Amino acid sequence: MLDKFLNFLKTGQDADLSNRDSATEAAVPDSSRNPPGSDAPGVLDMLSQGQGSVAGEKWRMFLGRQPILDASSQFVGYELKLQDQNFPPSIGDEASLRRVQDELLVISVIDLDFQKVLGNRLVFIQVSPGMLDNPIIESLPKQKVVVGVRLEGPVSESLLLRCRELAALGIPLALEDFEYQPEYAPFLAICSWVKIDTTRYDALALGQQISAIHRSATPRLIAQKVESDDAFEAYRALAFEYFQGAYFSRLQPNAPQRLDSDRTRVVEMLNLVMNHAELSELEDRVKRDPGLSYKLLNFINSPANGLQQKIRSIGHGLTLLGYDQLYRWLTLLLFTSGKTDGRSRTLLKNALVRARFTETLGQSRFESAERGGLFIVGIFSLLDALLNVPMAQALTRLNLPDPVVEALLKRTGRYAPYLKLAIACENFDQDAIARNAEACGLTADEVNVIHVKAMIWGEEVAL
């Protein structure tokens, strides 16, 4: 499944649509390729015929992701978006473009192997109301993919009936960018989730919206665009249970620093490894700390490292890892040392994906000796939020190469475009994604494939 989707993203077309799994094939009859009343070729036919680009133009559709957290800042799942930054006129009007995006996004989620490693976590996607009638929607993994739809103006009875059908099939539904109106009450009884753009309301209006929703039903409420800790606390007090936004990756002005003794020891180890201290000295340091020994062996034996046999000796493990891999592991350990909470674990999850994403984006454009810097830039780009100190202060204890420091502090230098590209994909910032992808010499196809692989890798790392 994954190989087919990655090839799909890489080539801009589904090279194997004619050989789908039977369940997916049955879900996409010919009528879905050419909707009634449309003279245009079906989206899937158009893509499979290589019409995703035209002369002089490049169809650039980028995959974006954003974490969704609960009230304890625990990672619940991702929202995924597949948006086009610059589509050719041959696609048609805006409705046609949206149909393309919807179908590709649904196919993407059906085929993604990271569904297997997400466990109880969820994937949220948003589609247009018309997409709900496409039979392929019924092939989504049940109870794992939340399908969001935005209600605008008068809604039809047929849309309500279709939502009931999908909910009965085990497909959770969300109301996107929701604003309460009495005629929307029947949808609240069906949809498990409601997303509210918090920037559209002041506190009083937001409270009124929540009260009106709760008079009709008790869906789980997601506050969108939560950009600060103060906003998070305010929305949590208003009965929001889930949160989406960059607040968890920002400094907390009213909270203490989080550089405790455990993290200080990890920083000392990092500097020893950076200076290539003797492995015997490193082994002795690790053995003094049973927790550190356990975490090291757990990491070495994780699926992400692909070892064929279990490693049970600290000395053997250190020799096997080598300085570069040991340094990487210690950077991850910063996030899990000391007193960890949901916020730290979520930061680690995001840092893992960001680091792998950043590193892989530049792997063919840097010499092997410089590639490690890309991973360090990605993982340490959230170090200020983890330690709750300004980045300049966080870096003073670490002996880092100048290009890494330059990228982290100033967002300049040879590593910076790759970090900025990874961050833009988290913010759904299509203009920034396209601009930085061009600066890195990468196509949308390359960026999307690397992004998916980084997400999967991040789920496989054990700490």
C-alpha cells in the first residue's frame, strides 16, 4: 500500500489504479470518475493519463500536517491537508480543483501504511460536501479517519442523510470551521467532532457558540489556531477538549525553566560525544545511570534501526551506534529525561518528524559529513520550547557547529531552507512551502514522499 501511495505522490498520478485492491476498486465505479452532469474527464482518469501538468506550468500539490492535542497536551493525531499552490487552468474552475484535492487526499489516507503504527491516534481530513457522495469515502479505515465537512448556507436533506449513512458505517465526522445556526442542529447529533476557528470570536461570542452547541448535542470540541499558552488555558476553561495550533511549541512565560539535573547530564554526554570522547568513558557514564542504560538499549533495538538481533550489552550498543548515531539518540533523550509530561512527549513527536524530514530533504545535496547537521537542526529547533528558555540561552551549553547555530538562531545559512520547509509543512503555509522547496531545489513530489516517510519513521522510534 505505502509503495503505491509514495509512487502516486512521486509521479503525480496513480500508476496502478487499474489494479487496486478489490475493496477500493469496488468503491470507485465508473460514475465516480465522470460525475453526472460533467463533461470533463474524471479526476482519476485525468491523473492516470498524466494530465496533472501542462506545458509551461507545474502542478504543485503539497502535503501538510498539524498535530491535534488533548487538554493534557498529549498527541491525539494529525490533521492532513493536500493543497495546490499553483494549479494549471486545464484543471478547470475552483470546484474542479477541490474535487481533485479531495479525491487525492482520500486515496492518500486509504493507502498510508502509517495507519498501522498510529495505534489509537486519529487522522483528520477535510473534504467538500460533494465528496461525501463519492463511494471511495467508504473505503477509509473505520474509526481511525475523521472526515470533516464545512456547512455553508442552507443544507440539503440529502447531505444530512449521507452523513447519517457514513456515521453508521463507522466513519467519524467533524464539522469544520463551525458556526452554530439552528438548522445545523441535526448535524450536531451525527458528528462526533466540532472544530471552531477561535480567531473568529471574542470570549463572549465563543462562549455563546459553545452553549448553543451543547444544547443540541455533546460533540468533542476542537479549538483551532491556538497560538499561545494563555489562549490554550482560556479555551480549556471554555470546555474545549482538543486543541490545534502552535502553542505547544512556544515558550511559556509563566512557567519555570525545564533544564533539570537529568537533562544536564544528557547535555554533558552530548558534548563528550561531539568531542569524540573514548567509548570506554561514554560506556562508564551510561552504566552509572540504570534509566539511561535501559533507554539506550530500548532505542538501539527499536524497529527504526532495523537490527536483525537484540543488543543487550551497553559497550556493544555504543560500538554499533558510533558517535553520530549516539549523538542523535542523546538529542532525543533530552525530550524524555527528567519529569516528562504530555507537552514534552508531543514536542518529541514533532521534533522526530521534523528532524527526519529536514535531514532527508537535504540528503542528496550535502556531503555525508554534513548531513548530520540537518538532523540536529531539526531536532533542536524545538529545544527552546522543551527547556522553556530562549533559543540563544538553550544553545550556550551545547558545543554545536556554526552552521547549526546559524540555522537555529537566525534561520540563515545552508541548513536553514530545509528547516523552514519542514516548519512550513506543519503550518499549512503553501506559499512558504513552495518558496522554500524551490530554494532547496526540490519538487512537490519529492517533498511529499519525504514527508510521508518521515512521519512513518517518527512513529517507529522507541524511547
